[in-house]
Amino acid sequence: MSLLAEDNTKLADLGVRWVPGFSALGPAFHTSLRPTPLRSPPYWVGWSDSAARDMGLRADWRNDEILAALTGQTLLEGSAPLATVYSGHQFGVWAGQLGDGRAILLGETDTGWELQLKGAGRTPYSRMGDGRAVLRSSIREFLCSEAMHGLGIPTTRALSVTGSDAPVVREEIETASVVARAAPSFVRFGHFEHFAAANRVDELRTLADFVIDRFYPACRNSDRFGGNAYAAFLEAVSERTATLMAQWQSVGFCHGVMNTDNMSILGLTIDYGPFQFLDGFDPRHICNHSDTGGRYAYNQQPNVAYWNLFCLAQALLPLIGEQEVAVAALESYKTVFPDAFEARMRAKLGLPDAAPDDRALIEGVLKLLAQEKVDYTIFWRRLADRQAGGDPDLVRDLFVDRAGIDAWLASFAQRHAQVPAEQSARSMRGANPKFVLRNHLGQQAIEAAQRRDFSGVADLLKLLQSPFEDHAGYEAYAGFPPDWASTIEISCSS
């Protein structure tokens, strides 16, 4: 297969078609360009048939021509690729113009999905970068995108990850990789900040109208804020974001780089860089080695999300009109987040209805977990197994403070006195995953892939797409992390 094969593969052959989308907004919002072909032939590293089905692709969607198109070697017929421009705050500091520095949007399908290649070459927004992504970070993004979907958490999806022997220079020479990402929209808070910062109100309004009409149409007819559609839009984004934060916190997920340009306007988890699922429960855990100040520590994520929403509010202020209205549109975040978090934690506890003492029960167990840095995922899964009739000592054995956990378990049992055990056990096993993408599991899959063994990627994908199932024979993937896992450093480099 030629590295520069003809652009004759039709998206319609896969069962979907291109339709106008973000590209229709005009050149102020993006730059048209083609991906840059790699100098070494691509190969499949992993793919998600689940994502393909959700996108409406045919079951036999994979072939050599699609491999070339999803690596940027060729274009799918009818594609009009582009890179979008945005700005943003990074680590709390205004960074000015940013944009898709290594992501190229191929287009939008008639099934409602934007398809984007990450790592497909330089764009006008690459700044000093090369526009490429490396195998290790691409595998992590591919797996975590599908893992979050498996957990039921809103996220961008990953259709595939491909590799190439083309060299890419980071701290050392690595090999190139491309992730084919999909989402209803990749618009970020930073897209709005970009036009607001330049006082380009017409473009700001065009963008807001596009997003509202496509994804928040109810805001047009809302009676909130005196019928102010832009304030209603801000409130809706705020509430989606609050719910997302509750979901992250409940599974122990750390994003690592919650810059405003990494915040989805649809409340999706987006841009998987130095993320991590907690091993031992440490509320102050910092997963990003580059985050020396701890701005994006696990326990700071809900507050940072609100700070980012305040930046979005400032950007939308020219459309909303009054500062008091913009601030009021953010107010519900303060109730939606704690309510959503408590609801998620009650589900983990197997409690179908709320009771006055539930917050104390939740805070009590989180305090115990934090005191001894008990493994977060294993604790919750063992608690679910205990409720299903499993060995009760498997929970107690996680704690040195036996008196403390025994007292909490007594309160837990008392709270469950009126809840059928079978019902609560079923609920808990559906809310507490057995498998999450721990750093060491990802690292093992990466190291095998660097030797051209992609079985680890496939195995992890299988487990992570249905993380609540037992998956007999894969118990090692649900075990405690090895000692060396704590030495893994994940940074913004990719």
C-alpha cells in the first residue's frame, strides 16, 4: 500500500455520510488543511467496535484503506479536514491563542459524530510542536476514552489507535501514533474565550448560536433569566459540568490538566493526558508530574471546574448582558455537584433512597479510606461482594484500624436494615467497577505494544468496556498495584 494512496475510500461505504457541521461556521473559526502523512507505514494497535457501532459504522468497517485514512495518509472521500482555533487559561494563567495543535477534524457524520485525528501532523496552532502524538500517550487516551464510556461517564470516544515506526522526539526518540477520536462536538470553553478576548462579539454570537441550536435547543424557549437564552445555556453547561465532576470524584478519576481549553462545552471528559484512577485513596493526590503546585489535585477538581465555568461566564458576558445574570447562571453548580455526588455515592453504598444521615455515612468511610490510603477501587468492590454474601473479612483486612471500620460497617448495616440485601448487592455491583485503567496496567500494555504485541491493549479494552463484570480468568487485572506503580510519572509530554 502506497503511503500516499489515492483518496478513493468513501465514508458511505461504511454506512454513514458527511454532513455540514463546524466547518460551516467559516474561516474565522478554523483553518482548512490536510493531515501530514507519516513516513513509515501505519498499523493497527487497537480499535473499538463498540465506538464504531455507536457511530453507525458497518460491522466490517476495518480495512487497509480505512487504516490509511485514520492515520492521515489519505482522506475519506468528501472529507474537508480542518483545525479549529481557541484560546484558554492554562494552570490558571491566560495563555492566549491556542488551537488544535495536533488534532485535525475530518468532518461530521449524518449520525451526529465529529471524527478527529489526534497526532496527524502540524497545524497553524502547533506553536513549537510537531503535531504528532506518541504511542504511549495514544494508547492511554484510546483505552481511557473507552473505559470512561464503560463506566457510564460522558466522554469523547476513541474509534482506533494506530502506530507507525516514524520517529517522534520527546524526552527520547519514540514512535508515532494517531488516535481517531469521536464526539458530538469538540467545542471547548476556550473556543468562546478566544473570541471574547479579542472582542469579536459577532463570532462569539455565531459560535454560541451554533452550539445552542445543535445541543441546547431548550435554552431558546426557557423562561430562565427572563428568557435570556445565553444565560440559560451557561446554566445548562454548568449543570452538566457539575454532574461530570460528581462522576469523576465517585470513581476516583483524576484528569490532571483541567485547563479551560480542556473543558468540553457538552460536559464530556476530553483530552486524556496525565490522567489517573486513584490507587490508594489520597484526596490530595496529584497525578500530573508537571503540576508542581497541585492545582489539579483530585480534591481540587470540583472547585477548578467552577473556576473554569466562571471564565466561560466572562466570555459569554457580552451576549448575556448583565454580570449579575451571568453569576446567577452559575449558582446551581453549588447544589447540583454535591447532590449528584451524594447520589453517586449512595449508589456505591447500595442505597436506593436518600436519608438524613447518608452524608455522615459517606464522609465517614472516605475519612477512613484517606487515613490509611486504602485502595479505592478494591474497597468498593469488596464492599459490594460482602453485601452479596462474600467474606466480610476481605473488607476489614484492608484496614489497620479495625475498630474504625467495624464501627462504620455497623452503621452501614443499620442503614441497610430496610433495604433488601439482594437489591442492594445488585445495585452495588453495578456501581462499583472491578476494573479501572490503573497506571501500571496501561504501562504494561504500552511496553508490550512497543514490542509490536498488542494483546495487552485488546485485553484491557475488553475489561474496561464492561468493567462491572467479573471476567473470570482476569483477576490479576483487578488486584493491588505493584510497588513499582507508585514510581510511574505521567506528565503533559506526549
